[in-house]
Amino acid sequence: MRYFLEIAYDGSAYHGWQVQPNAISVQQVIEEILHKLLGTPTPVVGAGRTDAGVHAKRMFLHFDTEKEICSDDFVRRLNSILPQDISVYAIHRVKDDAHARFDATYRTYNYYITNVKSPFTRHYFHRYYGTLNFDAMNQAAERLKSFTDFTSFSKLHTDTVTNNCCVMDAHWEECEGGHRFVITADRFLRNMVRSIVGTLIEVGRGKLTIEEFCKIIEAKDRCKAGTSMPGNALFLVDVGYPEEVVS
């Protein structure tokens, strides 16, 4: 039987989502706990692969087991064993071919920035200095929806088959403590959001025009884009599925 887990985590202590040698990951921790509870090695597949230090407010994963699971009790037991920086919100029985990654129709990320020094935002906001033109940044962000190839914002030398993505929404908005960049797409490339934010900030500082921002995308050259921003201010906030997968 296949189940989806709906989870959240603070990624500060982890070297990203995916299991890797010589570094602790969120996936590794969850698989170890499921092994204890289910009595057999239980690999999980996540909806995405967040990088080191990146957080998730709403993330899904799937796993298979031969055991019938009582939802409320299983969630309670998971949360009692998992570390404080990983939480399980719900478990969903799904069809045997449902896939946490490939069935997702969209993902939404938020990136938080502030120009205020505060002990309460330092871990989850990127602090910038000076002023930014958010109107220009929003005009540039709107242009993202006109493109499909985001090679300029992708980490180099990945195993991705295609760098095409469909951006459905991209905008800046005020939030408590500063501003956040909201972006929704059907899929994301490695470092894509952080690279976009770094380049948009160059627009906000007046170092790039909106036309130059578009030319960077058209160049399909990572070296043309801005700096990849730190991961601590990036949050995966939502993953969407058709109702027949997760209702």
C-alpha cells in the first residue's frame, strides 16, 4: 500500500532533503524513523529536493508498506520520535501508482528579505542594505511568466533532462519583518529561486534594467545571472496535486 505524508521542517540543521554520503539530510531522518516504526527499510520519495539550509512549510513524500496504517495514531507516533525540527501533519492513503514528485502540478516557494537588523529574523530572512525598487522588481518578476527555458538560473552540471519550467506566478509583497518573493511553477531547477532572487535584487538596486533582466534569461547562461542567495531564507510553502491524488 502507498501512503503520502504531509510534513514540514526547519532545514537549518540539514544538508538538504536528499540522502547523501557524509551529511545528514531530512530524507535520511524520516527513513530511519519509518524503519523503526514499520520494522523494515522504508525508502521515501519527496515532492522536491530542497538544498542545504532550505525549509519546508508544506512538503509531501510517499512510501510503500504492507501494513495497514491507522492515520491519527501513526502521525502521533511519528511526531513523538522525530526531532523537533521535523513535523508530520497528516498521512493519506493513495493509489498504488500515485507519485509525490511526478504527480505534483505545482510548487510554491517564498524567499524572505529585510533591511532591518533583528534578532528575530536573522535566521529566516536575508538582510540587504540600502533601498530596493520593489516596483521595478515586480515588473521584472512578471516577465518570468513569458519564458520557459531557465538555464540562466540553474546550477551548472546537473543531471536535469530539461531546463524548461512553467512559471505561473512571481511577485514581491510586503510581509511582517520585510518583503517576500512568491513564485509558483510546475517544477524548479536546482538553485533556480535563489538565483532569480539574486538577479531581481540587482534590478531593485538599479544595476539591471528590466530589459537587461530579460536578456539574461534569453542568454541561457548561468554566468550572466546574479548571485545565488543564501538558503536560510527560502521556504517551500505548498505543493499541489490533482484531487484524485490527494484530496
